[in-house]
Amino acid sequence: MDVNIINGRVWINGNLEEANISINNGKISKLTNKENIQEADETIDAKENIVFPGFVDVHTHLRDSEFSYKEDFDSGTKAAIAGGFTTILDMPNTNPPITNVAELNNRQKRANNNIFCNVGFYCSPVNANDINELKISNAIGYKIYLHKPFPDQDLSDKNLIEIMYKIKENNGILAIHAEDHNWFDGIIHTNEAEIKAIKRITDLAKLTKCKIHFVHVSTKEGLGIIKQNKKELDVSCEATPHHTILNTDKIKGREYYCEPPLRDKENQESILNSIIEGDIDMIATDHAPHSIQDKKEGKPGFSGLEITAPLIIDLYKKDKITLKRIYEILVWNPIMRFGIKNRGKIKEGYIADLVVFDENKEQIINVNKFFSKGKNSPFDGMKITGSITKTIVNGKMVFDGKNIINSGMGKVLQNQLDF
Ligand code: NCD
Ligand code: ZN
């Protein structure tokens, strides 16, 4: 054996069990009790903490390239493993943007050997005809920003329908940032803007039967439309920790600006309840790092990778959410929805992507301690209960609760080859 993880309370088949995990060649090779454990080169003591399948984030902006001053592959994937994420999906609104096969291939090539966790890459297609080849090039999903098309990207119904048919044909998934700028009130991203956009896309999905994922849903009414259509359509959605926990009754100010913006208490509570009850399928960080200067100039978004899972563990400690639900929203639903193979379970034969966390260890969120270059968070200074104590990627410990160890363990996700 290469590695044994001992003394953990291990999430196996929906329960916490006292088991030892043996890892060989990056895979879970055996689950044993103390007596039957075989010798290994390395032993990791989980110290009675919870051992979970690694968390998966379907909405990360790793930036890099021309935006490396905000974040790059190195800092972004370090932030991911410090937050317990072993797999993240990277968004295409980079500079240059990822809108075609050549840019996708470039980005994957640059990421290779530079990433601490596994990364799948989205593409935002300009031509429906590129989608066959984008699939072959391992686009993990397709992303459309309805309010901010990329140059040459035609988001008329006619073209969106073409894109959707092609994605459907390729068994892909289309992630939608649902905001319709025709409903903005000046610079204000109104609730209506989200509601109208969700309505438009669900109507197009009825026609095309394309698999849709709505990113960062923030309004009760928008969510209601998704809920109504869940039986008929292949549709899922995510919420961010900020839309789930914070609202404009408490948090105000330009520095706390993100898109979609924080909403009032009624909307926030409906997001939180839907996370708990199941109408929202997953939590996603929308990790959107910016420089201090960019934030001053009004750029939207916050760094979320390092605090999202601890914030959810804090909800567990407050008895608002179960461990089973945490597993669904941070591991299993993202894995299933985006077709990630052979990860997400602590079971013999699965790849050893694991997170160890102490659900009783308090921390005060401090942006200056982030590995991320983006030092912006509306949660800065908040005291929460729950800390990541170890992260294991592809069988190697990469984060020990404090420091990053073992570099370059992450892999670029490929559509079919990871099983
Ligand atoms: C994101 C960014 O900065 O890239 N910002 C944000 O507030 N969410 C863009 C996005 O996800 O829409
Ligand atoms: Zn985003």
C-alpha cells in the first residue's frame, strides 16, 4: 500500500464508520477495520475527524492568462484544496475568453502540471458547429452569459436554439447565467432580470430538450420557475454561499457587489430552504477573485473556494443541514450532473479524492490568510465552526490543514477517460 488513512470517521454508504482507508496507485484499494490493516509507506492520522469524498465545485473562475494578477492556476487551485475541493470546474470568461477549440486546448495545456486539484474546463461556444469538436476536446460543460455575450456571440433565440440542439445531440450540459439586461434598472441587476431570463431559457429547453444548469440562482420566483419545470425538463441549479447566507438587510455597500447581487431576506431565506430541502441541487462557490483595485472599480464577485465548505459545515453545526445533504450538494450532485467518472465515493476502486474536516474547530474567516490572490469576501471576520484539516487528491495529501504539500497532483478532467 502507498497510504493508509487511520482514525477517521469515514463517510461510507451514507453513514460515518470507523474505518481505515488504504490507497494504492491513487485509488482506494481497501476499507478495513484496525485489526486488518496492511502496512503502507505513509500513514495519515485523521484524528477522529470526518473523512468525506472530496468536495466538487462546478463554478470557479481560475482566471490565469491576462487575468493572472487576479488569480492564476497555482493560487486558485491552492485555494481550492485549502477549502477541501478536490475537483473544480473552471469558467470561460477569461482573457482571452474560452470560446473555441483552440483556446480550450491552450488552456488545458497550460493547466497541465500546474494544478493542485482536478480541473474540468467549460467553453462558451460562439458557433454551434464547434460543439462536436469541443466535446472531443473534453469541454466539461458549456456556459452562456445571457447578459454579457462574448464578441461575435449571437444570443438570439434562433442561435441559442441551434447551440442547445447541438449540446443535446452531444449529451452535454448548458450552464446559464440567467440575467436579461433588458430588465436591468440602470446599473441595478433587478430580480425581474433573473426571473425573465430563467423563463426564456426554460421555454427554449422545452423545445430543444437540452440539459440545463442554472448557475447562482438568487430569487424565489426564478427558483419557482425551475421547480415547476423539474418534472418536464432536464434542469438543475446551484446557489452560492453568499446568496444562501447573506442578504441586503444586513450587508450593504459597493465592495459587496456581485452578479447577481445579494437579495433581500425573503429571497435569501427561500434559497437557504431550497438548499436544505432539495429544490436547489448544489452549492457552488462562484469563486470570482479580483484585485483590490478592480473591486474599487466595481468588479463583481468574491473569493469563495476557501470558505464555502466551512460555511456549510457551520450550518450543520447549527442543525440547519444534515451530513447527508452536505454530501449531496457538495459532492454527489455535482459529480452526477457533470458526468465526472470514478470520483465521489469512499469505496474500493474509486479514485482517492478525499477531504478531512473537523466539524468542531472554530475559525475566524480572514481574507488575508487566503491562498487566493482575491482578498474579497463579505464573510471576512465571521466566526464559524468547521475547518478543513486535510485534502487528498488522486491519492496524495496536498493540504495538511495549514500548508500546501505535494505539488501538481491535479489532473485535467477528460470526458470519458477518468473511469
Ligand atoms: C463573475 C466574475 O467576476 O467572473 N462575477 C460575479 O460576480 N459572479 C462573473 C459571473 O460569474 O457572472
Ligand atoms: Zn461566475
